[in-house]
Amino acid sequence: MAVETVRTVCNRDCPDACGLIATVEDGKLVALGGDAEHPVTKGFLCQRTSQYPATQNSPDRLTTPLLRRNGRLEPASWEEALGFVAERLLAIRKESGPAAILHYRSGGSLGLLKTVVDYFWELFGPVAVKSGDICSGAGDAAQTTDFGDEESHDFFDLLNAKNILLWGKNPAVSNVHLMPVLQQAKKQGARVILVDPIHHKAARLADRTILVRPGGDFDLAMGAAARLFETGGADPDAAGFCDDFAAFRALATSRSAADWARAAEVGLEDVHAIAAALRERPCSIQVGWGMGRRMNGSAIVRALDALGAVSGNLGIPGGGVSFYYKRRGPFDTSFLKKTPPRTIPEPLLGAGILAAEAPPIRAVWVTAGNPVSMLPDSATVARALETRELVVVVDTFLTDTARRATVVFPTTTLVEDDDLLGAYGNHFIGVSVPVVRPPAGVKSDLEVIQALARAIDERSGERENLFRGTREEKISLKVGGTAREWKRRLLSRVEAAGVTLEHLERSSVRNPFAEKVLFGDRRFPTPSGKMSLVHTMPPVPPEEPGFPLWLFSNSTEKSQSSQWAAPEPDVLTATCHPAAANGFRDGDAVRLESAIGSIRVKLKHDPAQRRDVVIVPKGGNYDRGNCANALIRARLTDAGEGAAYQDCRVRLVPA
């Protein structure tokens, strides 16, 4: 029996981008562990990834292309499937133009070589693409508006903090390698305050937990700001490095701290505790992504940015407002240049496809995504795909989205990946390498798009050269090259700073361009050179009489978006306070109903929760009737074209 261990990096949609040690026996993955030498991973993994061998070795794995014939997806050869797709794409482009083709790429894999797929669609069109971001759009827009960029202090700078605000963040589930750093900070004397509408595992770490009203984070932040101004706790220099300081102060002091506390449905002592933590510098604000998924989500993040600024916690070790680490920052993607002819906001994808005219969207290509399960209003997304002429999905399993495809191309998995990775929860970059060979008949996303480029070039011929130039300019040559060659191209920036591909193959390396502390000179890459402060009240979601509970569809230890590490449950568990259960008992089978849909759930009582929330796992399976996004309206956040997932109101009714 041949046994070997191989070092690689996780490519899944998670902040950590962990270093992995794969154990392989006779060519089969038998175990995944954390890389003890990785500075962040430090030898342990989340449950979702440590249990990945079962997914890798699943008999349901796709290993051959599928082509729809007579309404059914049936096995096909690569030559037949590619030829079919190439013919249809060329015909649609000729008849309706490239705007009739939509490329949808999501975060099913965060590998940077997926940008070569984007490059192909630029060259072929450019075609239509999505805009915004369902997960981080609101926060992205907030920090870019406020600071001119979005980035974070060094991952380990948190150890310099005296106080840490975990605001809407549950690292125990969604950022597990932050937990040891938080624990070490506490041992050194730091105090942790957790702010969240729901009670979760991170509360065990907190010295104080504040269960804020869902969507009330803006009010709570304004209350803390009011308290800072009231007690002289604001940074006297803030007016000099912040735009709109007077307007922000006027907004914060337009109500008393007590009034803001009532609006946030917290105690005045909670407001005072946050203000005191901010005043006792340094205080780090760790911003979660969930609260940004509201109609006032960008305003909430902007309010937290403002708290960091006016309290004097910007530009100092142990301070800062951390929302995102610039995972693409070290890499050279300058080959991506063209402007798409149209965009559709990602949260509105289904309705946007259906409404598109002059030309209509006739074809959709899906890379690294399962939009039917993961976007709001699953039914409309499903209908949009079902009514297109051509839908191509590149995936490893027959997902809700793949079941609606015209063609499905099987692609590589986490441990067959050959790519570059940056993290959005720390500054480390690394490479993934194939630790096992993919099954015969499976291609990487890069290989799929290169094969399509060749099929298109063969059918284009001299009469329709894609660049109306010489044969040397054909699209297959533009996107050609091995994964290793593309890695070198993408690494050209950091290679000049001494970080080579060979270095990354030995160990992950901190981004050499990332500063340890941001804005130490209190200068910002904004037009004015100053930080911009929020100074207007955000929108309020409309009332929905008859639907008393706020729905939270949250990440879990057992699932990665719509992918489950353990067997997916037939019925989702819905957790709520006993007083919110509408008379139903713990363990009852009931229906969770919104204005646009319902799903069957098993009820779980939890007296630690607020009485106006109900919590279900994120993702799920739409075709099996256990997808939370079937309940959620497709609505945008106040900026950044994010998805207002958390503004969904529901009720519990008999099954």
C-alpha cells in the first residue's frame, strides 16, 4: 500500500484559506488535516473540510459531460458536448450579440485561475456578467466609500488590542482560525464584546453579549457615538482627518444615547459598555458579513467605520475596522480589461435574466456556483434558467442549478485543484496542487474553457476570426497555457517582491504588499484624502404584518454554503425561542412560511435566542424543498448591490 502526504491549500469560500495536509493511499484521499506549519491554520481544520474525503469519494460525483436530449440529461463525450455548446454560442452571438450571453461566476472555488475563465468571456464578447456581491457587496461599498479602499490590519495585530468588538461576527463557525487569536488576546487581558441579533457559540468567548434588534446595529452604533461625544471620548483630531464630521456628530447627537438604545432594543448600559471599550484604546472592531445583508447593510458598516474613526482607533496597532482582507491584491490580473455590455445585479439574477430585452439573455454559463440554491428567490432563479436556450454548468455534482442545465461539464474538486489562493480573512497567499488525480473524463475549469476555445476557433474559421485579425490572435492562444504557466503570470507582481511559485509550493507566504497597520498617517485614498463619515439615516425595510419573525439563514459547522460535509438532512432544523414558536413544541414538524414561499422544518427551542428570530442553515437543496432562499425576496442592499437576505420576515404554521 502506497501512502503519501501532500501539502496544499483550501480553495473553498471561507476567510481562512487553510493550509492542508492530505493523506493519500494508493491514489485515494483518505484524510485531510491542517498544516501545522501554516501560521494561521496551525494544524487544525473546520469540520466541513476535515470531513471532505467523504465528498471526494462520493459515488454521486460527476465524471462525464451531460447533454440534455429529449428533456433528460444523458452522458455525452467531451467532443460532442463541446461541439454542441460552441455551435450554439457562435449562433447566439451572431444573431443577438454577446450581450445575449451571461457568464455567472460565484465563490464555489476562490482560485485565482478562475479569472482565466473571465478572460475567455471578455475575449469572446465581452459578454454580460453579474454585478455586486450577494455576500459582501454592502460592506465592500461601505469601506470603499469611507476609506477609499478595503483592507485590514495584520491578522495577528488583534493581539495588540485592549478591547475587541465582535460585531455581527461568529468566528466559531465562519472564521474558526480567528478563535485561537481571540483566546490569546483574552489571556493577555483583552475584553471581548459580542454584538449580534442571535445567540451563538462565540458568546462563550465574550465578556459581554448584546442581542441587538435585527437591523438595529446602526442605532446601536449611533448610540455609542452619542455617548462618546457626550463624555468627551471622541478623538479631538477626528475633525481634521474626516469629511462630514460635523454632519455625523449632528446625526449621532440628534437623539440621546438612551433613545438610540431603545431603538436598538438594548440596555443603556450596553451602549455605555461599547463606548467605554472604544474610548479605552486600542479597540479593534471585527465586522461580520451577516448584518451587511440588509437593506440598511452598507449604512451599518459605515456606522462601524465611523465609530473606529471618531474614537481614535484608526491608524494605531490593535485598532482598525476589519471587514475584508484584499485576497486578490497580490496577484496580477491586468489582462482583464474589457467593460461588459450589460450587468445584472447578482441578488436580482433570476428577475434580471427574465426581464432582459434588446437582446434577451439567451445563454448562461455558470462557473463555481449554484445560484438556484444560493441566491434569493430560488424559484425565480430556477425559472430563469429553465427558460433559456442554453445553460452550461461546470460542477462536480448534479446541483439544483446543474439539473436545469442544457450541458453539464464535470470539473475538479478541492483536492484535485491546481491554482493560486489568497485569503479574505488573513494576508497569507498559497498554492493548491492536485493531491489526487481527477477521474478520467474530468477537466479543471481552466481546461474546460481552453477546450471550448479550441472548439470555437475550429468552427469560427477564417471567415469569423474572433479578433478579426491573424490566426495567431485566436482565442485559444490567448487563454492557452498550463496551470503552472498561468500561476507564474498571476504571480508576476509578488515575484518581483521575492515571492516565487517555488516558494509558495513549500509554504504559504504573507502578502508582501500588505501593511501591518492601516492609515497610520491618517491619510486615505479618497478624493479628498480624508475618511468619509456616514451622516444620513438609512432606509427602513417595509413592515410585513402577519410575519412576526426575522429569518436568519446562517453558516453551520456541517455545510459549506449548499454543500454538506455530513449527509444533508431531509428536513432543516429551525431554531427559535420557545415564546416565538407559535405554540409548537420542541421537535414538532411545522412549516416556515414567508410571503413568497414555505419549507418544512423541524422545530428546536432555544431560550437563549431573542423572541423575534428564527434560525435555519444557509443554502440547502431547492428541489428537495429544504432551501431557505426559497423564502427570501430578491432585494438589494442600500449600496454595493448586495443581497438583503436578513430582511426576510416569516411565521411558523402547521405542516
